[in-house]
Amino acid sequence: MVAPRNPAGVGAAVVVGCDPPVEVAACADVAGGVGPVAMVVSPADPVGDGTVVEYLVVAAGRVVGVAAWVAPPPHAATVASAASRAGRRRVRTGGVAQRYDLRPPDEWDPTARHGAQVSAGCLLGTTSAVTSRPAPEGLQHCPTGIDGLDQITAGGLPRGRTTLVAGGPGCGKTLMAMEFLVRGIEMGEPGVFLAFEETAEELTTNVASLGWDLDELTKAGQLVVDYVKVEREQIDMTGDYDLEALFIRLGLAIDEVGARRVVLDTLEVLFSALDDTARLRAELRRLFTWLKTRGVTAVVTAERGEGALTRHGLEEYVADCVISLDHRVDDQLAVRRIRVVKLRGSAHGTNEYPFLIGARGFSVVPVTSFGLEHPASQEVVSTGVADLDAMLGRGGWYKGSVTMVSGESGTGKTTFAAAFADAACRRNERCLYLAFEESASQLTRNMASVGMRLDRGIAAGTLLIHASRPTQVGLESHLTTIYEQVEAHDPDVVVVDPITDFTSLGANVEVKALLMRIVDYLKNRQITTIFTSLQHDPGGEDPSVSSLIDDWVQLRNLESDSQRDRGLFIQKARGMAHSHQIRGFVLTDNGIKLLDVVSAKGRQGDKETQR
Amino acid sequence: MTDIGNGSVDAEAVNDTTWQLRLYVAGETSRSVAALANLRRICEEHLAGKYAIEVIDLLERPQLARGEQIVAIPTLERRLPEPVRKIIGDLSNTDRVLIGLDLRPAH
């Protein structure tokens, strides 16, 4: 449980006489007659709404009611207002009417709280402190099984409720809905897909490339795909009607497979096929209520409307969860984004997250949610260059650290990166090499000339070189690609060579955000990472990137009378008493070899075989 | 007295020129009772002696809702003569029903 914040100095207390004990987080005075109100965070989640902050409504030291809140937490004034309206079901917060469950305790737990005494200490003062806690796992979330979506929804869609997925044409609504069912079946929850736009055959064909065999699932009694054909040309309207037949169809399908998940894609087709919009709306409202009583977790898709979330305002009927999908073009690059507009009872991420429709279906990249919580390892990983290991004082980079190797062109950045990858392979660790300038075979050939046999790692399956041009796709796609590759290959070390090419794709701030998300993600997985970075002018440093990385090795061209030498120094290495020397280095048949300290008097590299 | 049977065909002679009409309902609701009454009246006026009405209660034969692509209740289906036409509603608007059944050209 989150420790209650308590600016007014009110001690947290336990409500006396409750079993299980109810923790009081803070209290508020109530103007308007009811008396002091204690805000509590109870140990249970009686309303089943996820993140719940509960308020005991207290009069004369006794609990007379309970207000249960979902995020966002209101402040004391709202609590006061809630208390004065205890028993009513609508509370006004900040001018916006919001629906809250304000219920007397005997509605859900008569023995635990009704009449329970509140200890005197907690009834002093006013405070706006409110604590909330994440919902107990598995209680009311229905995990979608869709990559990343469960992370941004804090566990999945609200179980037993209806979720609206809104978006323009071609943004992936149908696919997301289908994946919700397919993943559900994988988790032992049969599903029903009521299709209003495509026939079962079309749907089956469309998703076959993702490896989903709808025919197979149907045969196995796990899935019903029912195409609901409503064509205006074949239908006339005369007078009053209801959608009972649709209910019957859906009910039949649910019963056939014992469905736990239902998709309606896209209900709005009904609006073009049937007259009497008012009647239709009433019926849809009835449909959503009916779905709830059936206990299925439903996904309803809807077309984006002009200046509205959906064309026909379906969001009015779906109170529990609304997800918006977007597909827009920035700088000639198409980017798909997903946003959880509303998710009742959960502290969901409110950002827009990029998503991809990849070879395995939907993939949301919620990397921004990772934050700075990664563990710090004491373990050290060799840089692949023995002399450099020695310079670092500890014998290598910390496991899970992020290192940048920067320098002008031709200073050997890729060689350093490859040495790191090669060393990982020699240790039998898994390595992902993201190459943005060279193909895998070119890289392998070039590095073989300095004694690094990347081909061995590739053959052994430990090294995966993923080569692509950065300009082919947008920043978000890169992030998603990295994410997907990392998830698939599960590497111990990652090389990104180079990160500089990202700057051609967006403004600096966007690139930095991208890098930050990559860094957070990799660090959370305890992956040791090397970025290479091309510097255009010697000594030119990029402070925006510097803060993100732990270690920084700078490579330099050292020019003198008739020769160009390479040199390096360690700009920084967090948590290490590293050498401050500038060292020359050469690329030999057996990898990178550092020379003695470069002095003003002469170069010592001349004796070595240089390339 | 209107009775809504299930799959009951009115005792008219069924032959090639007979109009085959199906009325889909879900239980004996006032709306379906009204629809059947309206349908009988219209048929008697315009198709006397050459029609057959089959009433399908989807509560008892739910699979027909899927098979025959029924969404709304009541739905009148003209199965013969072809092409198949569907009319949704309680059939209270006689003119619209006649147009829908192609018994009267749309103006």
C-alpha cells in the first residue's frame, strides 16, 4: 500500500471495529452538517472498480456511509460534497458531473463497516491527501494478451464490461478486436466475433497472414464468427422495431462456445441500415446493458466522427473503457498511435503510444511508462577490448549500463561496437546488433578483417544482426522494431550502430525522447547497450544525449605531420574510477589494441601494423 | 384472436403463384402481435387467396436468426416471388408495406 501523504499532520489511523481493519489515510472536515469525513483506503475492493479510494462517511464519530472513488482522486472539498450528498449517486467535481458509486456500506459489506467507530485522532484537521493503490491483480482486469496493451491499461480491459475502440478507417480496429479474441482463446476464453462489415471468409483471409487460423478455432469450438448482413437496399422500414433478433443471435453464439469475450465490429453499420435513430440508440443502450448481464468482456468498434470520438456518439453508452486508435502521416511517415481515453477504475497511461501491426499482430510500445526504476548491477561486462577494460578500472562496463562510443567518421566506432558484440558471443551471451549503415554481410566481412568472427555468433544463433535504413520508417517504428527484436531475441547485450542516423528523422527533442525510451526499456531488462554516434566536428558534444548514457568513450583522429592516428579517451563512466588518459589505438588483425599514453613527443603507434 | 404459432402456415393453397411470406418474431409481444395482424389485413386486401404466412419465433429457433440474417424484430421476409425482400417494423404503415412488398410502385 502506498503510504498516505498527510500535509495537515493528521495521523493515519485504523477504523475501530472493522474486520478486516480499515486504514484511514486522511480526513476532512465537512461544512454542511454531516460531520467529519474520514478518507480511508480499505484493504478490499468491494466495488470491483480497480483503483479505489474509499471514504468513510462519518457522523458523530460513527461510520454512516462509504464513498468509493476511482482515480483521479478528488480533494477534500469533493469529499465534503460527497458526504453531504451521501446516498446519492452523482457528484460534481470541478464543474464536471461525474458518476461515482456512493453507496451505503450495507449494500456491499454490512458487517465490516457499518457503525464502525473512527478513532478520534483521525478526525482532526483538513487535508487533501488521498492515496490510491493499484487494483489487486486478476480481480477485474481482462488481460488482452496484446503486446503492450495490458501495460498501458494497467492489466487489461475491464472484465465483464464493454470497451469501445474508436478510430478512422484503416487504423487497425478490426485487427485489434480480432487479436483480443485470438489471445483470449489462447488463455482459455472462447470468443464471439459479430462482424457487420466483413464476411467470416474475408476476416479469415485477412488475418491468416498473422498466423491466426480462424477456421481451426471455429472447428475447435473456441470461436464463432457471425457475419451480420444488413444492407439498406434489401430492407424497408415500416414502424416500430427492436433488435431482439440480434440479441438472440449473439446469445446463441455465446452459448455455442461458452464465450467469455465478444466483439461487435462495427455496430454503426446499423445506423445506415435502420431508420428511427432514437429507437436504434435505445436498443444499443439495451445491448450494452445486456452484454454486462451476460458477463462477457466485450469490444465494440466505432468509426471516428467529425470532431467527435465516434460518428454516432457510441461513447455515451460505454462508460467503462474507451480506446482511440489513430493513423496519421507526419513528414511522409505513417505512424499508428493508441490512446486509452478512459478506463474506469484504473490508473492507466494517458499518453499516446505508438503501435505497430507487425508479423505477430498488434504491438504497443509503452516504453514511456518504464521510468527510472531499473536496478543497478554490480556485475561487469567486458568491453571486448582488454586494454579498454583495464582503463575502466573495473574490467568493463556495468551490466545494464548504456555506453556511447562517439567520434568522427573513420575513427573506428563500429569496430568498438563489434568488439563488444564479439566478446558477448564468445561468452555465449546473446547479442542483438541493430545496424543502420551496413548490411549484415558487409559488417561481418569488415569485422573479420580485424579478427572479429561475427559469423560464428550468427551461426550459433547467439548474434542477431538486424540491418535496416533508418529513413525507411519513422522514429516510433524504430522503437517498436527494437522492442520487438529485443522481445524476440532476448539479448544480453544490444548494439545500436549508429544512433546518429535517427536525427535525420525528427526534431532533436523527439529523437531524445526516443532514445530515452530505448534506454529505459533496455535498462529495465538489464541489457548492456552500446550506441555509436557520429560526431561531425571533433569535440562537438551532444549534451542532450549525454545525460541519458552512463558511459561515453570518445574516439578522435589525431593528425600530425604525415600521419593520422586514432586516439580515445573516456569522457565518463558512471560509478567507475576510470583512466583520464588519452590513448592511441590501432586496429590489428586481432582486434583493437591500445597504445601507450600519447605524449607530445612522439607517436608509438608507428611500430604497429596499421590498417 | 390472433395466435402466433411457430412455423404455422395459413391454410391457403400453396402453389407457384403463391406469395410466401415469413414473419420473424421473438415471443408474443404486442409489437409482433400487431405486426401479424397488420400483415394478415394487408394480405387479405391485396393478395387474397394467394399468400401463405409463416411465423417464426426466434426464441424457439434462434439459429434461423443467423441463417436468415435477421437483426431486428419484427421482420417480414418475402421469400417468393423473388427477389427476397425484408421489411422491418410492426407493419403499421400500410403504404410502406405495399411498396416494400412490391405490391404498389413507389411514387
